[in-house]
Amino acid sequence: MELKKLENVKVKCDFVGCNNMADYSVSIRRGIFGGTTDICLDCLKELYSLCGKELIPQSPPNMLRKKEKEYAEERAD
Ligand SMILES: [Zn+2]
């Protein structure tokens, strides 16, 4: 997958319900299949923040809390 900044290209953002002009283009190649999705900066930012929430399942505070919970459970036995 490749993310390219669009320069001097006027295309609409491909995201449903978005009427902005696209600022970036994501190109996808899977063997003989491929395509591009044009995306505006607003949608890209929103997607990025969603990815951030989704892709960091164990941030340090969560791991600490988990350890504390395990410790408390051990003590309870
Ligand atoms: Zn958009």
C-alpha cells in the first residue's frame, strides 16, 4: 500500500458522505488486483485517530492495571 500526496489533481474524496476534494491517494496492489482510493486530509486524520485507538491494544497503563488485577487475584486465593 502506498500513500501519495496529490499535487495539482482535482478529485473528490472517495469516502461516503464527504464532499471535500482529496488531498491524498492511497494506492493498493494485491497481485493483479489494484486500485486507488482518494482521501481528503480531514478523513485521513479521522482514520488515523481511529487506527491509533484500534492498533495499540496494550498501552503501558493498561498493562500495569492488568498486573495489579492479577496480583490482587493471587492475594485473594
Ligand atoms: Zn473526505
